[in-house]
Amino acid sequence: MHDIAILIGRFQPVHAGHLALLHAALARARRVIVIAGSAHQARSPKNPFTWQERQAMLHGALPADDAARVAVLPVRDYYDQARWVAAVRAAVAPHANTDARIALVGHFKDASSSYLAWFPDWELVDLPRQGDMDATRIRDAWLGAAAGALDAALAPLAAQIPAPTLALLRAVAATPEYAELQQEWRMLRQYRAAWACAPYTPVFVTVDALVRCQGRVLLIRRAQAPGRGLMALPGGFIEPRETLWRSCLRELAEETQCALPEARLHEALRDVAVFDHPDRSQRGRVISHVHYFDLGDAGPLPAVQAADDASEAHWVPVAQLAGMEAQFHDDHFHILDHFLGLTQRG
């Protein structure tokens, strides 16, 4: 018997396979810690449920005595293996003595399960696949349901959907956010279908501009899906005859009407970093080159006005950004964190 068994996943949403792993963990340890990944994000077709909702699904599917033995801990996606591993360890540490016997329970499903090999000091309990269900099928059925036909859409999967999960699917479907999620889900499917006949999976190159001035950063609110209504850095796709630099200047001007001279921006350029994690964007493989400009603290804030793909453009105080994590599109909060150190380093 182990002191602690750890189960790591996104649980978007919880299904019967997850519960089978959770019961296996409960059978092997006195206490279970569930790491709910992809925490603190805005709702999206890939991550439609908050970590608190996922906690409720997990606890609600267990008898009270078992639920009392399970702690659900949120961990954000850092898109950085070493930092993510450190964050998981930091989350577990307050719950484990230094000599605690810890088991890591999981199943090597595909490349996304590679994290199971990143904790060599925890005893790995590699279990066979628990049923044939995966969360993507449930999300697709849920988001693809026609108006008034949610239960019919979920009926073929009902045997694999625990009652608390089904209740939450119905509850979120009754909110205004559900229609936005459905629209974005359809857009992403159409987007991928447009490239389905390409001989190779396309890799897209984008640029983003992080402009800092007087303790504020320039952000837009996206006017179009994906991420409509969410905060983001001004940026977009590079055009065929552009350099990265020219593309960055163009996108900054198009989306914010920021009329700073090129020489001033060149003087303010502090860094260019590449963000290339395979899961950073739901549109597919998108590699972004982020240009970081610091205009300093002298002089007035440059005038900005939203245009093109932006519905709003604002200078937002850096001090407010840490509390806005769930309002950002894709990994843009983590880009800001990379340059500005918004979260504690684990």
C-alpha cells in the first residue's frame, strides 16, 4: 500500500475510463492526488470546463468516503516540461512527507502520455487502457449537438458518461458560453478540413508584438473565432513576401493603429522569442515569433484604436495581468509570463 497515488490528466470531461484509473489509484494508496491539468484557462472547445467543475465531476462520481480521500489540485499548462514538472511537484509537496511512498497511476495512451516518464522517483503503475472511451468523442458529441437534441447526441456514449458529468454537460449547455463554444468548434473543424488534402500537415508561422510602456502592455480583444472576445497580443500570420520583422510591424499597425515610427520600435526592441509547443494553438501547428518592445517610462502612452481582427485595444497595467489569466486566448498569458514573470517560478 502506497501513502499517495497520483493521477494526472485534463479530464475534459470525466468519463468511465478516468474513473477506472481513479478507482485503481484508490485501491493502491491511502490518499489520492488528482492533478487537473490545463487549469486557469478560458473556456475553449479543447478545455471547456474549469478545474473546479472537473473536481466536482470527480468527487460527485465517488462514494463520500472515497471522495474524502481524493484531493484535486489545479496545475496550469506552462508549455515548458521542466517548469511543468516542477509545478506538479510543488503542488504535491504540501500533501506528502519526505519519506512518503508515492505511486504514479496512468496509461501510456499516446505521445500525450509521455509525462508518465518524467517522475522517475515515483513508482509508475502503468495500467492497460480502461475501456475504449476518450474525452474528445464526448466533447465532439456535446459541441456538435443540434438545438434541443443534446441528450440524443450523447445517447450513444451514455454508458461511458458518469451521472455528475452528464449533469454538468447539461448545465453548461444551458449557458450563453455554450453557443460560443459550439461556434468556435465548428470554425476549427472547418479550418482543419480546409487543409485535409495537403500532402503534409501544415505548419503555420505567426508573429506577435508585446509592447510595454509605463508599466502597461498593449493588448487587443479578439473580434473573430477562435478566441472571439478573449484578450491577446496583437499579431497574426506572416505573409508570403514578408520578413518576420515586417510582418510584426504590419500586424501591430493593423490591429491597434499604433503609429510609432519604425526607428522607435527598432530602438525599443528587447528580445524575440519563439513559442513552438505543439499544443499551443487549437488551429494546429502554429509557431509564433514574439517581438518584445519596451518603450520605457518617459513620454505619453501611444494612442491606439482597435481595427482589423481586434474589437478593442487597450494599455493594460502589468500589475493586473496575473488576475486575468482565464481571459486570454491560446498561450498568450504564458507569453506574457515568459517576458514579464507574472507567476511564481516553480
